[in-house]
Amino acid sequence: MKSLRLKLMAAALAGLAAGACAQPAPESYTAETTYTKLVKQYPFIAVASREVPATVEALRDITYISHGTRALQLDLYLPKARAGKQLPGIVLVHGGGWRTGVRANFAPMAIRMAERGYAAATVSYRLSPEAPYPAAIHDVKAALRWMRAHAAQYGIDPQRIAVGGGSAGGQIASLVGVTGGLGRFDPGAASGTSAGTASSAAQAIVNIDGLSDFTSEAARKYEDAPAKQPSSAGAWFGGRYAEKAALWRDASPTFYVNAHTPPILFIGSAQTRFAVGREAMIAKMDAAGVPSRVLLLPETPHSFWLFDPWLAPTVEATVRFLDEHMRGGEGKQDAGSPAP
């Protein structure tokens, strides 16, 4: 009898293993896996280096918030020559379809931002298999609050902190930035800790190839395609557009534009799919008197910022934009946004 029970248990475990193999987890979105997909079409590209130069200090694996036993971490890159200076800062959010990806993808950009005098943090956040929308938004706002709460420790100017990201991270960064002052997007605020009482506002936004409107027909063509069960967006929202239309709209940065919206730099690839909603959002910003700028890199794939030769113009445009719009601590730290 004991032998039969062991055989049945083994069979059950084998069945579970087979089921797991039948539905593999999404391939991790890294520079290396993306390189293998792109190199044939773009043979001149190279994965941007993560080597930290002597002029930059890297502080890794800093826990910025915990959810129970789950610790979310960031890596902070600082210029070594910073005595007596208050550095402008930026929180960088990786992409990966809201369900995969690693913060190391933005290490090359963070290192180069540090070389240009910025405190740059690359952050991990809860992905859709762990927690659905809007958990990622809560996490990135917590990272902004952490950076501001620890500004004195690291020589950061709390009045000059931006948020940026690429792909899904660009959309997340945009939504985080345009929803300053909306408490429902920042449940960790006013928690009684120093980080909780700090502002999660961003003084500027850098959206690199991230969507601005999930609700448009052009976006849903890709993000809600019937062949995708579920799509990356559908997995994040917990349902297709017809089932969760309110959430798809809730996550669209374009619906929060108002006179207090921070300046936004849009950096885009040649893949028009990822520009959906951008022009309409810029029109709203123009009407509200909010500065914006667009840099389009011709003949580029999505994820261009992970590679040379495209990282350099991405960093250059980012630094120029942030230098212009966060000069002298003239940011909109207390900016608020109306509900959509």
C-alpha cells in the first residue's frame, strides 16, 4: 500500500511538472536576450557596457520598500566627485511588458547619467505575475519617496528628481509622473516613516518608447489582440479591454494632463506601435502650457537604449532636457493632477 501511495504521488508530481512545462514563464527581457533577436538585422550594435568607471560610485541592492517579506531593491549610481554639491536625480524604470525584465537593463544609462553629474537609481518593482496593476505604480512612487527621504545622505537635491523608463517602464514612469498628488496611486505615502512622509512627485518625465494611451484602437490592435491570451497588458490589468476598460483607461497617462503636469521628454524608436497616444498627449500638454520635447531615432528597433550606438544620443537628450527643466530646483514637487 505504501509503495502504491508513493507511485501515485510521483505520478501527480510528474503531471504538475508537465503542466508547468506546457505553460513556460515569459523569457526574461534583458539586453542579452534582446541582442540575439536584433543582431541579424542590426549587425553593428553592441550591448551597452555595465562596467562602472572610476569616476562613478555604484551602491547596489538597497531595499527601498518591503511588502511583507518581499524586499524591493534599487541600485544607485553617483558621481564620485560630489563634495558639497546637490545632485539632480532620476529614477529609471526597466521595461519587459509589465511581466518580466530586470533593473540591470538600465545600468548603462544610469552609469552615464552619473558621469554627467546625476544621481541615477535603477529600480525593481512588482511585475504582473506577482502583483497586477497598479502595484508597479505604487512601487515606483515609493522609490521616488525613498530617494527624496535619503537626499541628504547621498547629496541629492530633493527639489530636482525626475522619473524615466523604457517600453513598459516608459509608460510606468509617465503615469507615475503625471499622477502626482493623487493619493490612490500612492498608498504608501504618509505612512509615518521618513520615506512615507516624503513627496513622490517628479519634476520631469522621460518616456522612452512607452505607450501614452491604452484605450485607442491603434494600441488595442497590439495590446489586446485575440491571438494573445492574455496579452502583456491584459495580464497586467487582469483582463482584456472589454472586461477591464476602466483599468485600461486608468493606466493611460494622456488622461491626466493638466497645467501642473511635469515637463516630458519623449524619445522614440522607428517602431510606430510604441508611439501610440504620444501626439494626442503632446497636444493636451501644449494646450495646458506644459513643455515637451520629442526625439525620434530613425531606423531603430524597440529597446534601442540597451545598445550602442543609440545609448549615447538617448543620454545626451535626457541630460539636456533635465538640465533645462530642473535647473535651480524649479520643479513642481507639489504638483497635483485631476482624476481622469
